[in-house]
Amino acid sequence: MSQPELNDEELLQRAGRRDPRAFEQLYDRLAPRLYGLLRQMLHDEREAEDVLQDSFVQLWDRAPGFDPARSKAFTWSVMIVRHKAIDRMRMLGRRNRLVESAALERSVLDADSAVATDAGQETAERAQSVLAALRELPKDQRQLIECAFLKGLTHHVIAEALNLPLGTVKTNIRRGLLRLRDLLKGGD
């Protein structure tokens, strides 16, 4: 006689008691729906995959504190995923604001816009300073920033193409962006 199938709440409680098989079953049940939610929120498959993975790590860590009397397992999981997604969106927004003007100005430079208007001259000068600041970055940071923001490659693609750990790519891009911001503000 086969055992009755456990519901999500029972699986999460068993995961809280560190039952890896229960956690695998819970993942198989919840991951597709949570991934769909993340894709809607983040509009990026790779980011959704990253956040899903981070969320399940946190779900495993917090599983001992799950109380089925307070919420359903899916609702509880959605809250973890939602918080992780919001954190990611905030991080992406900060990163995008830091380099948005630099990427735009670099593309102006690459297009070799030789319009001799006052606004065009000011933009060209600003683009020159962005290019000069990019040149002052360490080679590895400059290369990663160019791949991510000027070529539009994702962190995952860059990591695979350059055979680097994903964390190294993300860290070096962040450090490079912070240094680029300081250079553009006139700091050292």
C-alpha cells in the first residue's frame, strides 16, 4: 500500500526538520509557479532564475519557522520570493541609474556624432569624459562593464564567455560602476 501524498504544508514542515526529500518535492511543486511570478515581476528570465534560487535557499533556511496555522505554504513562499524580487529590482535600478548616462554618452561617441551645435558639443565633451573615466578603470572592470552595458550581455553570458565565476563578474561590475561614478564626479 502506498503512502498518501503529503500536502505543501506537510512538506514544508518536514523540510523544516531538514528532510531533503520533502524539500525536493516542495521545490518541484512550487518552483514553476514561483518562477512564473518572478518572470512577470522582473521581465528577465536569468534574473528570475537567480531570484528563484536565492529564494529557495532562504526558504530552506526559514522552513523551521513555518507555521501552517498562520499561512499556506504557497503563500508563505510567495512572500519570500516577492521580497527577494523587490530587493533585486532595487539593486538593478541603482545599477542602471549609475551607468545609464555613461552608456548613452558612450553610444553617442561610438556613433561619431559630429553635429557642431552647442548641445552636440556639450554631449561630445561629456562623452569624452565618460570614455576617459572608463579608460581609468582596471582592465577587468572596464571589460565587464562594456560587456554588460554597452553590448547588453547578461551577467550569466559574460561569466560563461569569460570562464569566470558569476559572483566575480557581479562584484567586479559593481566595483567598476562605483569607481566610474566617483571618477565622473571628479573624485579619485
